[in-house]
Amino acid sequence: MNSLAEARPVAAQAMLKVKSLSAWYAESKVLHGMTFDVREGELLTLIGRNGAGKTTTLRSIMGIVRKRTGSINFSGQELIGKRTFEIARLGIGYCPEERAIFSSLSVRENLFLPPVLREGGLSDEALYATFPNLKARAGSQGTKLSGGEQQMLAIARILRTGSRLVLLDEPSEGLAPVVVKEIGEIIHGLKAQGFTIVLVEQNLRFARQVADRHVVVENGKVVDILTNEELSADMGRIKTYLGV
Amino acid sequence: MFEGISTQLLFGQLLLGLINGSFYAMLSMGLAIIFGLMNVVNFTHGAQYMLGAFVAWLLLNHLGLGYWYSLILAPIVVAGFGMVMERLLLRPLQNLDHLYGLLATYAVALIVEGLARYQYGSTGLPYENPISGGVNLGFMFLPYYRLWVVVFSIVTCIVTWLLIEHTKLGAYLRAANENPRIVETFGINVPKMMTLTYGFGVGLAALSGVLAAPIYQVSPSMGSSLMIVVFAVVVIGGMGSIMGAAVTGYMLGIIEGLTKVIYPEAASVVIFLFMIVALYLRPAGMFASKESV
């Protein structure tokens, strides 16, 4: 099924291997044995309906959801059992769905809050070149920005830390089409710069424009994995999963 | 209204109010910092203040180390005690209801005070004034030590505020205050930060205790009698608002002092009357940000 993807130049070795991942919120089991991998330099989406377990998957990778079994291997290191800050220090950046811009911090403080953990992150100049709006509004309170600007800030701040893998949770959510397009271009640019990206999306059109492969999630399980070409060739297949 | 009130009395009480306010400010600032980051209502704060004074007394009487050494050493010693307490007692309670932290810190306060009373009795121990003398300002006599306390406390509050509002470390603290989980995803060891923050808040309490030693008696109950007012200050200022806590501390000290001149009978309740009015007008506290209302 993945022969196409494996032939792609991007299909280097797996950077992140998720195997039989189950996760719980308190007593309720949300993930039921997720298995997929993310290759170096790849842009992978997790798509599926609301409540399918996409966000929980990212939160499990980051260790925000503590109760989890199975294996999450990042560049040879097992993440299960590690604390969130230890996982982040291995080089994983996380942009949460709620964006989590800090209202008691200025835009500049928000942007420079995450410490540089390793080399290879964007320089301050490159960052401001990619996000000119943030420079213009550096002194404002973080939450005074528009939704789109807050989203850009939430992405921008994890790019200077040197993280090689970035997890983006629904960056297009609740934004106007023109802003979604802008964010799509930014994500495209990040991929071109060598970032490996896992993107949680419900917006199929948006996902198609940026992704290499798509992992379809349903009821806390992976039900299908398709390349972007396969997706474009057979939209019916995915629409049955998403129920659209 | 001020007719018949001597300026001597007025300024005397104003100074006293400012002194009390200095302690209210420093103590409530520590409480606000701890509450802001950890959501712990630190009922041990008064006992930690008392410990600061006791450590100063012990250093002087057993090791011969004077006031100026104590000003540095006592907060470090008591902060160390606080950090051990945070790791062993508060961290396991972190994910439970606030009430557990409140009860646990209250229990520690009772134990520490009880031990101090058992060892040293409830009458206070004297601590020599390190800066004797004063200056006659014409309208009043100003003891140098009291001037030192007011200036030192104002400087401490401003430095603490600058540290929190204008440094990277402070930005971590403010961010973790809002959303500790996300701050942790940036690779920051938030649990360690909590331990250090608790230590810092406790250190501030102990520092106040050292400052207080030469003015008040060093006694086991010196903290608990002050804490009721300090909690009122924090509530009025807005839980977790650092500047609010400090400004309210000085303000209430002065209001209390003035009340002693104008209508002495009300002096012990004026702060609580003020609290009722302030909370009626601004339920989240006078300096709380809009979001938390």
C-alpha cells in the first residue's frame, strides 16, 4: 500500500516510530494501539473526525498524556516513561490546538520564551523574515493579536529552538481562508527547510496541499495510511472515513 | 478632621503603618508568587517568617553571627527547608484539590510553631538592634533601623517585581503561571522551577523575619498573628498579582496606621472592612487582570 511513498526521495529512515500506542485520560482509554511512523523530512498528517484521537496522539508523543503504553521511538530514544520537558529537549516542538499564547507576556516574550535546545533552529532574522507581522507587533500583549497572528506566533516560537520534529495541532482551525493559505505556505516553507512535521488536520483541502502522507485515525486506531497521490487519486476512499 | 491630633502622633503612626506595611508587602508578595505558580495557599508562610527570625537569633546566640550575616544566611537556610518541604509534601499533593495543600501547609505551620514554643517558650526573645540611633526630623523622631526596614523592603519589592516582569526567568514564571504544561513542552523543567519558586517565596518570608527580629520580639507566634492580615492583603490585591500584593501591603499598613490616629477603636478591623468593600467592588482583587475576573 505504501510502495509509492517508499519510492519517494523523502522516504528516508523513520525519525519517529509509534508502535501499538494506547493512551488513557484518567480511566477512559482514548488510543487503542496506534501504529505509524514519520520519516525524516516528511510532512505527515493525522486526519480523522473530531474525537478520533489525533490530538491525543500528539499529546501522548509529548508526554502531556502520561498514562500510555506501547512504544514511541524518536531517533532511537524511547519516549514512553520520559517527562514532557525531557521529550522536548530531544528536539520535538509542539504547537497545541489552543495555541497557548501567554497573555501576561508580550509578543516578543512569547516568541523568545522557548529556550534554544540545540543548534539548527531558525535565526531571529530568518524568523522575522518568515513572520513579518510578529516583528511589527513585538511589543503588544500576546493575546491582543488576531487569531491568525496568534497561530503564527505559536508556530514561530518552536522554530528557533532547534527542534527537528514539529507537531502542529490544527493550525488552520477557525481561521479565514486567506490566513489558512498563508499558514499553508509557511508550513510548506518549513518542510523545504528540512523540518519534519506531523500535522493534525480536519481540513482535507488544506492537508492535501501540504502533506506527503496521511494517517487516517478512527476511534483511536490507524485505519489507513495513504500517500498524497493516493489521496488525490481516490478521494472517495478518504471521504468514507471522514463521513463528508 | 485632623484638628487636635498632634503631628507627632500622626507621623508616628504613619511610620508605624509604613513599617507594618513593609512586612505585609514582602510577605504577601511571597504568598502571591507561590500561589500564582503553584496554586498553593501557603499557610506555612507565617511560620517561615518566624523561622527566619529564629534562625537569625540562633546564628547570633550560638555562632556569634550578627544581623548582617543573618540577612543573607537565614533566608537561605529557611528556603532550603521550604524546598525540602515542597518536594516531600507539596509535590505529591499537586494534582489534588487546593484544599490538601492548604491543610498540609497549615499542619506544618502548627508543627513548626509548636516545636518553637516547646523549645523557647512563648515569651519573645530579644534581638539587638543593629542600627541604633535615629534622627530628629523636627516633627518626629525617626529611628534609623525603621528607616532601613522601609527602604530595604521597598527595594526588595521593586527588585522582585523587576525580576518577574522584566527578565527571562520571570517570563518563564509568568508563562508557567498561565499554562505550566505548555511551558514544559518547551523543554523547561517546570517541577524544578516550582521547587525553586517555592524556595524563593519562603526565602522572602524568612528575610522579612530577619528584618522583624530587632523590631518585634522573636517569638513563636510572631508569624501567625501577622498572617491573617497578610492573607487579607493578598485577597484584596488579587491572588497571584505580585505588584498588587506589594502595593496593597503598604497601602493597608498606612490605612491601619491612620486609623489608629483618627479612630483607634477601629484599627484592628479596618483592613477587613476594606477587604469587604474592595471585594464587593472588584471580586477578583484590585490588581487582578481582566482575564481572571
